[in-house]
Amino acid sequence: MENLKLPAGPMSGLVTSAVEYLVDAGQRSVLFLDIMRQRGDQYREHVAQTAPHVLQYAAELITDGRKLDEPVNYALVRIIPPKNVAIDMRRRPFVVVDPRAGHGPGIGGFKADSEIGVAMKAGHPCYFIGFLPEPMPGQTIERIARAEAKFLETVISRHPDADGKPCVIGNCQAGWAIMILASLRPELFGPLIIAGAPLAYWAGVHGKYPMRYSGGLLGGSWLTALTSDLGAGKFDGAWLVQNFENQNPSNTLWTKQYNVYSKVDTEADRYLDFERWWGGHVNLNAEEIQFIVDELFIGNNLAAGRIEMSDGEKVDLRNIRSPIVVFCSKGDNVTPPQQALDWILDCYADVDEIRAYGQTIVYTIHESIGHLGIFVSGGVANKEHAEFSSNIDLIDVLPPGLYEATFEARGSETLNADLATGQWVMRCEARTLGDIRAMGGNSPEDERRFATAKRISELNLAAYQKFVQPWIKKMVTPEAANWARGMHPLRMQYEAFSSQNPWMSMVKAAADRAEEKRRPVSQDNPFLAFQEQVSKQIVHALDSWRDAQEALSETLFLNVYGSPALQAAVGIDPNAVPTRRREMSDEHRAMLESRIAELRAKIGDGGLREAAIRALLYIGSARGMVDERSIEALRQVRRDHAGSRMTLSEFKMLVREQFFMLLLDREGAVAAIPRLLPEDMNRRRAAFAAMREVLSASADITGERANRLRRVAELFGLDGEGEMTSNVAPFDPQARAS
């Protein structure tokens, strides 16, 4: 045997490669199984905790929702910044609200490059609203909203000198939750950032995003009620996680695990960190999940204004007074752009109506990131979320309207790059409702189909509650419900590979030996290339199966609920052209007319600061966008002023008033500028110089902007003096006219 030699030539190389691959594959298999063991043990440790979470930051408990008069399983904590992060207590606090969609809390602060991380890097104090695994008895969505209002009141009271109300970030389920609260208590909110949150639940396009058909294909929400009854009044969040898993079977059944197996030497920590959150299933009360399904996902009542609180107050998203930032992605098959944005079409007829409600809406659409990536991707955190955090004051002072936030990489050729923070330059470009409609949406026929599915759901739920529910409730005991939850397939996959399984003790010992003698295969090994090819074929097969299932689901839904006979049978007119958009109320119209009259009367009132802001808005509107560099230039003007300053909210009100005056009577408002100016020509020159500085911060002043600038120079009495030199003292837009 010692003298045995492999034959020379290609066959020898192939045998060597095969042996090398088999050794590596065997070691990887053992190490992979050990990672599964660690995942199972981690799961058991996590669920055994009273308050499990995946926050990567130290936190201080501020308010325990269980001790409120109406107890809930939510809590407010203050994020303790790392030693190398400086917090400016004068900056507005950020509050991250975690989604309770079946998983445990902490995803907003899952790692350093996160929503919390980038907000603290921008100098903002940060708070986090999370939850415990078990709901409190009697807990409802409305009670949670009232608790979160108390949390925000607490945050506001802790920061009396902050330059603005808290910026609140709502991820996924938390997005629609804080939109409901902001419509009921608008005075508590600064800007809202709604990330991956569905608000228009029927919206979508054919051939994509079939999750919206699920309620109709299951016959409505009776199945939700049955699941809650089988849980003795609690709904197992593992079923919600299962819904997410079902959307991407190739990732669930293969890719996620294969990625760990194929990169077993480097992927363990990342995989285990994510699985600690993904496997941290929580429960909801039956009343909570029934509200979510009936009022939102099947009922689609949020944007339509048909949700009513226990005191009779209706939820109207048009009541929100804070800027709303909507962040969504084309790669998100859970909350596609239509579901994130089409509530705007339901609430407003056009951009003028958005302005009539004093509303500022900014949206941005990622091209490819998936649903979870919106919250956990480091790349997204360092780009979109970092820019939102750094430029939240820009967003807060934007004039009312509809904007799209776009991001341009900052480089050596970027004009005034020092005025931009981070690696990107953010700008907000004016948009119309036509831009949202161009993304695609439902036809009138689709709207009738979903309305029919909603009615079928109501009928089935009523039948279940009358004929079946009483029997189920008598049969199911809390002990039986707990046993059933423990037997859920998602939980069993963790338990089966934990150290509680006696076979896994041998895996640990074998993994230790494999680690000591690890011999990774070379990357050019042909058998490794074959392994990768097989993996791609498996993914392709599973994706094809998913696509076929989704196409079948859509066909079934469209045909069943598109039947004129079925629609007529449940009271839906097959020939009607449904619309959910509401008309402006008489009360709001009367208030608007009164405000218009008030603003018209004030066009000639004010001083130098009103004149300067009006002129800036007049000139800048010709470009149709606002750039962060211009706002930073304006901020520096404010910062350099030694005298008293307006608060950000006062400055915001000033900008809005001047904007509306220009909107109502642009020529009259511009012509009135000379009446607002002081006699002191030096102050006029300083004002004009500062305006040029702000206007040229993001782009050269050309075209219509240059024409308007020359007109303003004449109005300021500077005809022929418009070319100010750089050594002119900067203008303070808040200084009062003498």
C-alpha cells in the first residue's frame, strides 16, 4: 500500500480534487449541523427570557407599559449611546417603534449600522418602543395606541429644549400603528418615517405581490378567529412568520441554510444573530389580530377613514400634521410600493389638496432590497436611513406637497460637498399624484373583487362566530393551547436540533475535531463548481414552483371574486365604479377658506426675514426640488447669528406661511416684497448676498432661477448691484426689520 501511486494525468487530478472536496464537504456537514445545534440552544435560551430582544445597544427602562392604568406588554427604553458617540440634547429625539408581526423586538437596533445607530451618529437622543412575548389580558390595538401616546409624552417631557417634536420611525406593522396614533394625536409627532409599512392593503398589480389575495382565498378572517380560539384566546405569531416564509420557498427551504453550509467558516455569527430574532415568536390577543385582519388587510378601512375608536373618534390620516416619509422597495413582496403609497390616492385628489391639509409627504423607492432589508440592511442604514436622520430638519421645514427623495453619491466633483453629510447627497424633488399612479394599481374591476372578498369574509366570520366558535371555546383549554403552540413546525425545527436531542452531543464532539483538522477546498475545485450549479438548479426549481403557485392563486382570486353573480349575491353592484377617495369635509373647507382669507390679508405684513424667505421660495421653486446643501447653507446662516433665534417650529411656520402666500397669489406676494424691506441698504445687500449663497449651494443659478434672482435684486433696490462679493456679511433670515 505504501508503494501505491495514483496514475499520472487528468484522472489523477480529478481523483485528488474529489478527495479534497469530500474531506471539505464532510467537515462542512458536521460544522453545519453544529451551527444548527447552536441555533437550537440559542432559541431555547432566548424564549426562556422574560424580555428577549436583539438590540445591540444598552438600554434604560423608562416606562413599563404593564404598570399603566390600561396595561399593555409594551415598554419605552432609552438607548444608551456608545462611548464614542456624542449626543446633542438640543436635537430632536428619535423614537423607533418595533413591529409586532410575529417576531420578537429589537430589529431597529439589530446592529451598529441600523436605524438607531445612524440616528445616534447624527447626534440625536434615541428611544425604543418594544414589547414582551405575551400580551396583557384585555390588550387591544387601541389600548396600545394610548400607551404609545403616553410614551411619546414622556419623551417630549424629557427634552424640553429639543428643536422639534420626536421623529418617530415605524417599521412594517409599527408603521400603520403610528400612522393611526398620529392621526388621533398629531401634536405628539415630529416627522414620521414609515418603512416597509402597508397602508393600502388591496393595492398592487397583476402578476406580482400575490400575498394580497390570501385573505380572499382562505375565505376571509374566520380562519384567524379559529386559530385564536384554538390558542385559548391568543394568536400564535409563528403563523405570521410562516406566512413570510411561504413567500420565498427557495430561501426558506434551501438558500438560507445552503449559504451557511457553503460558507460555514464565516457565516455562523451572522446567521445565528439573525435567527435569534427570526425565531423569537410572540403571541397576540385574539382581539388584536382580528382588528388587524378585519379592519386593515381584508377590510382596507384605514385610508378610507372607516376605522372608529371606542369613543367614536374616526381615524383620518389627513389629520396628520407632521411630515410623512414613506420608504418602500420594488423588491419587497410583502409591502410593495403600491401598498405603501396608494393611500395617498385614497386621501387626496391632487397635490393642491395635500397642501390644503398642510401635509408634507416624502417617499423614496429602493430598486431591489427585500422587506427585511429595509430594516436590517447595513447598506440601507448607511444610505437612506442615515440621510433621513441627518436631514430630518430639512424634511420638517419642507413646504407642504408631495416629494420624492433621491440620493446622489458624493464625490470629488460634487459642488460644495462640505455642505453634505455622509456619502450621499439627498434632495427632495416635487412630484404629483400622477407619478404614483404611473407605478400601476387596481382597476375598477379589481376594486369590486376585493370588495366582494371583504363581504364574503364578513359573512363567513359571522357564521363561524354563531355556529362554531362557542363549541371550540368550550373544548380548548390553556394547557392544550400551550402544547399546540409548542408543536408548531417552526418551533419544532429549533427544538429538534438543540442539545436536548441526545444525538446532537455527538455532533458537537465531531465538530470540535473537524475544526481542529479543517481543510477547506480550493475555490477552483471542479466538484465545488458542480455543487454551486446543483444549488442554482434547486433554487430555480423552487422559484418556478412558487411562480406557478402564485399565478394559480391570482387566477383563482380574479375569477372567483370577479364573478358578477357572486358580486350581486353579496350586495356588490357588478356595474358600479367603486372609489374610496373621500371628499373634503365642510368643516375643513370652511377652516381652509378662513385661513386663505387670513393669509391674503397678511401678504403685505412682515419684515426683512419674511421678505427673504418669500424671495428664496419664489426663486427656488423654479427648480422643483430642495437639496440638503441649500438647507445646510441656510442652517449655517442661522448658526452664525449671535442674537436671539426662532425655534425650528417657528421657522417652519414662517416658511409655510410665505409658501402659501406665493401659492395663493404669486404675483401679488412678490410685488409686495419691497414693502417688507428696511431702509438700511447694507442690510438689504447682506440679505441678498446670503440668498445667493443658499441658492448656489447645490447648483449654479441659471435659467428661470437666474431670471427670478434678477427680479428680486430689483425689488431689493439692488439693480446693477446683484453681483455680491463673497466677503459680504451673511444674512440672518430671522433678524427682525428695524
